[in-house]
Amino acid sequence: MTDQLGAVLPGNTTPTSEAPGARPRTSRRARRRIEQDPGSRVTRARWYTPYLFMLPGLVLFAIVFAWPVVLALQMSVSSYDIITPPTFVGTENFERLLVDPRFHHALRNSVVFLVLYTPLAVVVPLFLAMLVNLKVPGIQSFRVAYFLPVVTSMVAVAVAWRFLLNRAGVVNWLLSLVGLGPVDFLLDTSWALPTVVAIEGWKNMGFYMMIYLAALQGIPREHLESAKLDGANGWQRLRHIIVPALMPFFAVTLTLGMLEAMKNFETVYIMTRGGPQDATLTLGYYIWHLAFERSQMGYANTVGLFMWALMIVLALLNLTVTRRKDG
């Protein structure tokens, strides 16, 4: 009776006469059906499917990044003044980079700009985010007020601050009330660069604040309340709970802040034009000055490649340090 049932049942591939525990044999038709099943494995004919999805992004990357870099490398070994065709000069532009005193001065100013700007992008926005994260009436108005400069044009911000910081402006008038000033914020070589950094930081502070605010709202309140019940004060909660939870966001704001400081151009262009006496000459403004005021496109591309490489090194260094701390 068992042999008859085994012969009648369709798809039965295991003879009933096999010993118990023997490996069942699959028919050739069944094996072919499994191999042709799309859900069983990714067939060789579809190996290119992931690359098709990546293709639009790769094309966009090549257009907006890879191709400009190739052109910049080509231009950096050429002498080009926009009017006449480029001529190949080899490493002449790079040799000039090593002995150019204005480039060294611009690099030093950019490093100072970076050092002064980093606390305004990393530290101060954290305390602003903690302030606007409080559950008090009208806190939304403070969030809007802090974020409003971010969406305001840099041109409008710089022009407004030029009037405020004028020798006869509002800021010097307020200083005169307490017996200080007047101060030539934009004409004094000691004050010009810190003033430009402060304005740049004031404008972008709300952006970094919103990053921290989103991170703070992601911290479970139970952790903070438990620490408070255990007797932890505000500083201890900040040090042992809030700061460790925000470490990835510190990496983001630090990287963005460093890149913003190194490529700064608009504030310097509108407020000081690199003056007085090159006190605010940064790499970003020096590149524009070489390219569009002195028509030295080849050398400007060389300086631009140096700044690009420096920004990549800073970003990688920040990423390495952050990962080591997380580990």
C-alpha cells in the first residue's frame, strides 16, 4: 500500500524503498526549477542592477566634482589670463606658492579665522540649543529669532553690520555711554579680523544651534530625570549624559565649521576687501583676487587646489579623532 501511494503522489522524488535517514534525491526537473527561481539567488544577468541605481548619482558627481577637479589640475600647470589661450608652465605656479608672501599671510589669517570661528560654531550653539530646548512659554519666538540670521542674505547682514560698526554707528555710540571708544572695528588691523569672524559666527550660529536642538530632543528624558533624582547637578548631567550623546553631532558641526571658516569669502569681500593692510586677507578672498582682479587664473587654481586639499585633510583628521573617541 505504501509503494502504491508513493508512485501516485505527484512530485515525489524520494523512493519509498530508501533506508531511513538517507539523503533525498531531487529530480533534474526540480533542480532546474530551483535554479530558475528569481527568489533563490541573484542571477548573473542582473549583476548590473545596483549600478543602474547608482548611475544618476555617479553622473552628477562626475559633472559637479570630478570634472572641475580635472580642469583645476590642468589650469594649475598653465598660465591663463582669460584673454589669451592657456600656456603650459609646468610646476611654476606651485614653486611660486612656496615663496609668495601674500599667500603665506592669507594662510595664516585663515588659520586664525578657523581658531576663532570654531568655538562660535561648536560651543556657543550648544548652550543656545539647551536654552531654547527649555519648556517655557514663548520659546518658539527665541528659536525663530536665533535662526533668522541664517536665512538672511549675507550681503544684507554685512551691509547692516558695516553701518552699525561705523565710527559714528550705534555700537560706538553705546560704547561712548560707558566711557569707551570710539573703535575702528573694520579699519584697525587688530580689530578687523576678529570683527569679521564674530559677524560670520553670529550669522551661522542658529544653523548649528538647530543641529544640537534636534540632537537634544532625541535624548530620552528618563535618563536626565534619573540622573537628577540620583543627585547629579546640571554640570554633571551635561558632562556625563548630554555631551557623550552629542559626540556624533560635535563631529558634524566641527567639520562644517572648519570648512566654512576656510572658504570664507562673502563677509571679507563686502566688509573689508581684505584690508586694512591685508589684515583680513583669507585664502577664499585671495583666490578671487588673483582670478578676477589680477587675471591670474592658473595661479588662482593652484591656491584653490591647496585650499581644497587642506580642507580634505582637516575633515579626515576630524573624522579620525571622532571615531577614536567613539571607539
